[in-house]
Amino acid sequence: MVSGCSLTSYWIGNYLADILFQALPSIVAIVGIHWFDISVPDVEYLFVVTIFSNPAFIYFFSFLFAKDETGSLVIKMVYFTIGIIGPIAISIL
């Protein structure tokens, strides 16, 4: 029992909340892509797949650590590092 509910309903509730939190920036990005007429073929599908797969990946990754907060923090730092180093490497190459 977690927070007065079953473990299954707890994780489903968190998963749905994470989907909603990730859907908002994805929708804004899709609208921005169409608004500014940027040519990126089929990027909408990538955003939709990411909305549903990213929370599951973070949950799975967090189970590899003793505390789930540590796993979540590590994956966020990895995403942040890739988001900074990746574009710099692409611009240099």
C-alpha cells in the first residue's frame, strides 16, 4: 500500500501524470514546428512515441538504484549532458 492505494494504481497514476506533463511541451513543439514551417518529416510521431516511452524508461532506470530519486536524477543529468554536448559536437563536426 502506497499513499492509501494499491501499488498498481499508484504507478498507473504516476505514469498518466508523467504523460500529461510531457504532452504539454511536445504539443507546443509540434505547434511551433508547424507555425514556423520547419521541414522535419514525421517528427510528430517521434514526439508521441517519446511521450509514452520516456516515463517507462525512467521508471525502469530508477529501479537500478537503491533510491528511485537517485536514478531519476542520474537520467536527467544524462539527458542534460546529451542535450548540451550533442549539439556542440554536431556544430563542430
